[in-house]
Amino acid sequence: MTKASTIQSVDALRERVRPPARMSVDKVIDHIDDLAAEFIAATPFIIISSVRADGQVDLSPRGDPPGFMKVLDRKTLAIPDRPGNRRADTFTNIISNPEVGIICMIPGHEDTLRLAGRAQLVDEHALAETMVVAGHTPPLIIKVTVNRLLSHCAKAMVRSHIWDPEHWPDGAKVPSHGKMVKTHGALSQTLDEMETLVLDDKLNNLY
Amino acid sequence: MAETVIDTEAQLREGQRAPSHRAANKEIDHIDPLAERFIAATPFITIASQREDGGLDVSPRGDPAGFMKVLDPKTLAIPDRPGNRRMDTHVNLLSNPEVAIMCMIPGNNDVLRIGGRARMVSDPDLAASMVVNGHTPSLILLVTVDRLMCHCPKAMMRSGIWEPEKWPDTADVPTLGEMVKAHGALADSIEQIDRDLAKDYSTNFY
């Protein structure tokens, strides 16, 4: 048996993995076409990646009813801001480095859409008024100038059974947000107090 | 009112409440036993990595829950499974090891965010502990964890991601086959591409 080794070159990588099919190589486009716009219109959940000033990478989930993102033109996607944890990690990152990567997920749909580009944070009242949910107007909007877009294959979704509720794990065994925040922040509140605070935040600060 | 671009942190924080003490302090620099339990129940992650040109990629990975192994409080092992063989994430790691990982557990509104530096290894002993359906991963990502935090559930709740009764009708959503054909300007018919994809899924799943 061979010993453990670290892969440090594309050649070493390709010794272990066959080249991609032509259709996988050619599928990247540099704009939002009509098909991608339809996918985006049906998307209620995305994950945004951005880069911190120190070079480290962040990921953040965003969710809203389908149609929450607007395609303004073939190069521009608008994403409304909703209340989160107010750490504003993604926003702070975008101010120092505009590069973002986004994956769009549609529950029940196995293909995903990946896009990337440069983002700007804008305060634009007229656009914000087209993005009202439950009476709440987003205070800020992320505008992404798209330079790469590709449709992603279904294997990861199928292997994880992510859209197959019969296969979902028993949530009771998973540590809760309240428990992790209390432990990781070494907080003095009791776990019951933490769960009440988390529940209150969910009920009152969703928009 | 005209558009204002927010380009300083002072502008960003103006009029916004500061994050709570709880949100500001929830990050740790290792995998503790609670996070390890979360990871053990996770069947789906997305990995973000940075291209040599500075652009960002986000890639999905999925497997039965427990597919990732916590080797020690600073090290997470993620097996490689066949994908599209573009190797975007792998190639990115050769020039820049920084990654971020989001762990998602279907039906659970909390998510776990991990940041650190990754390298790809070929390690037969470790790979032998990560066999699924008789398939041993040929490569493993080893992530040295620098940052870990539990993320609030609001995005999951607003999207209804774990509420099947709220899921949209996806009959009209463009399929991978349609998009690959259009975006790659391929001559093959959609039927042929769909057949190729179905074959890829049935023979290259592990």
C-alpha cells in the first residue's frame, strides 16, 4: 500500500481523475441568459461566498420566497438584504473585496446554479420598493455583476438525499443553535434562556 | 432617490444596530464536541474556494451523514467523490488553500460554518475508513480549521427550505441538460444530453 501524500500539482491531480466531459468544460457562460433567469426566479435559497480583508473565505446563507432576487439585466443580479445576525460579515467583506460566488438551490430540484462576479452594496430606494416582503423594505441591496455562470450536476444533492424527507436524519440528536452559541461564546445565560432568546429573535426579526 | 453605493464600513454600520454580544462572540477556532456531533449528522455541505484570478467558486458535496471525519479538534477530513471532473475546487486549492464550508442537515434550520485551510491528500489508510457502496475515495480534503460558528436559522426559515409543503413547483425550472446544451452551444439534442447525464449518474455515482 502506498503512503499518504499531498497533491501539489494539476498533473498529480489529473493522474487520479479523468479529464472532464466536453459538456462540463463548455458549460460556463459570462452572463445571465433566459434559462438562468428562470432558475433564479424559482430560487428561495442561496449561499454567498466572499473574501475577508485578511484573505480568508466566508460563506453565508440567504433565504426568502422564490423570486426574491431580481435580474436587472444580463450582467446584473440584485439580492435584497434581510435582518441576520448583524455581524455583517459578507457586507464588510464586499467593501474590501468585491468578489463573490453564489450557489442557487431550489428545494425539491436536484440541479443547482453556480454564479460568480463582483458585488456592490447599494442603498437604492426605487429598487428596494420592488423587493418588499411581509411589509418590509430591504435597507440595502447587493448588486452582482455576473462574470461566470454554470449549471451544476445533481450528484451531491442525490448522494445527500437533501430533498428526500424520508431520509432526513433525526434532528433531536443534533446540537441546537442556542447550545452552540452558549458554549462557543462561553456565555453565562442558562440554556433555557438562550433557547428563549433564539426563539424570540426568530419570531420577531425575520424581516 | 438615487442609488448610493456603500463603500465604507462606517456607512454600513450607520443606522444599524450593533451585533449582539452573543452573535459577536460565537466564533471558535477549532471543532469542539458539539460541532463534532453536528458534523456527524451532516450529509450536505458547500465548499467555497478562491480561484487563482481571485474569483470565488461554491461547490456542493453530498454523501450519507457521517461522511466527514473529525481527525482531531483542528482537522476535518472530507472524501472526494466523482463530480463533473472540472476539479474547480481542487485546482483552486493548489494556488490558495483558504476554504469556507457550510454544513447543512436536512430538516434542521441551524447551519454550521467552518473556515480554514485545505490540502488534498492521497492517504490509503484514511480513505479505507471512508468507503461508501464499495467505493474508496481516491482523494481526501484535509481542512485545518481556523474558524467555526453556528449560524442563525433565519435564512432557512424565510426560504422554507425544509418545508416540503412550501417548495415551489419545479416543472418549469430549466434542467441541467437544457442549460448545458444552451450554455455550451452544443449540437447534441437535449434528449441525448439527458441520456448522457442519466448514464453519468448511474455509473459515476461513486
